[in-house]
Amino acid sequence: MQNTIEFYKYQGTGNDFVMIDNRDMQFPKEKELIERLCDRRFGIGGDGLILLENDANTDFRMVYYNSDGNESTMCGNGGRCIVAFAHFLDIFEDRASFEAVDGIHEAEISNGIVKLKMIDVSAINKDGADHVLNTGSPHFVQYVEDVKNFKVYAEGNRIRNSATYKTEGINVNFVEETGENEIFVRTYERGVEDETFSCGTGVTASALVYLKDKSNSSVNVKVLGGNLKVYAEQHGGAFTNIWLEGPAKQVFKGKINL
């Protein structure tokens, strides 16, 4: 096992990740190690850890771990960040395709803005007045008033640990329409078990719930960490050609003793 490893830190609208070039497959994929590296007091700190690996059929492969050390479902902002990382490593010029846990994604980058194609969504289900859908990760979407002051941790934790969702876990999004074609989204993420500054699959899920009753094909989304935009085509309750767009930035790089 390597004693030290080079890492990079990336953030996409405040959703931050430890990024490692693992094309040589030398990184030890151990839960305790990944959890420690993601720890904000005893490690590097991040909402997750992402490995960039070689893939036979696409430009690269994304392997994503939550901060609890477990390999997880798709992460939208993480996907945007790994695109920026791969671009930094000169793996592609302006357009890429990569393999992730939920299949192949297309992406493009221009001036630090990454546009990521998400998986198609065949249906949005109801849970009472709220909505449940899968955008690469499972999401619960609830409309609230005054989302800025909403108790996201308490209510998100309660829904995530309710009898319906406790076993599999679910990400919980609280949404408010804040302007013409604009929503504000705050998300409690499973695996992190806390609110994050931004959640890409959550923003996508919230945007689709918003767009299902509208005629427009895009919506601006505010999160605690900045601004994103979601584009989608709607076909009788199903959505295709879904894109998540926003900034992804390298924050710093370093070496850490494992």
C-alpha cells in the first residue's frame, strides 16, 4: 500500500469532494480510510470521495463514496466536479462521456461551467402531497414556505428515518418557488446524514417536480452554495434529455499520509 497519495479538492456550488486520480488502481478502497479522509476534523474533509479510473468504453470511470465511506448512488455535483478534474488532467477537450454507477453520462465544459447529462426519469411518484423520484439517487421532494429558515436537518432526518425510507434511505429536498422560473432547494443527504450546501441529483429531482406542471423546459435553481440550472424535455410525465449545469472548481491539491 502507498504511504502517501496525491489528492485534489473540488467543489460544485459548495458540495465538496476529495478527488483522486486512480488510473493506476493503487488507492486502497477501505471504508474506514475513506471515512477518515472525508472527516473535516481528522482528514481532508468532504461530502464524498471520488476516484477517477480508466474505462474501456468511455473517457473515464467515476467511483463515488459518501463521507461515511460507503460506495453510493450517483452524485450530480460530484459528476460535474469529476468532469472538471478530468479536463484538468487533459483526458478530454470540451466534451466527454464517462461511466458511473447509474450508467454512461455525457458532459461538456466551458469556462469552468460544467453541463452534465443525467439519466432519464420515467415517472414521478406521489407520497401524500409530496413527490418521490430517482434521478440516479432516490429523492423525496416537499414544497415548503420560507425554505431559507426551514429546519432542514430536523425534518430531513425525520423523513429519511421514517418507516417508509429508513432501510434504503432517501435524500430529502425542501423546495420553494422564489421567482419567475426560479426555485430555492435545500437538501438533507443520506450517507452524509446532514444538510449539504448543494445536491446535484436533488436539484435535478426538485426541478423536474417543478417543471411537470409547466410548459417551460428549464428552471433556475438556487442552493446555499450558489446557482444551478436544469434543462429537461417532458413527455407525458416522463423526462428525457435532462441536463444539470453549473460551476465546478478546484479548491486545492495536496498529499496525505495514509
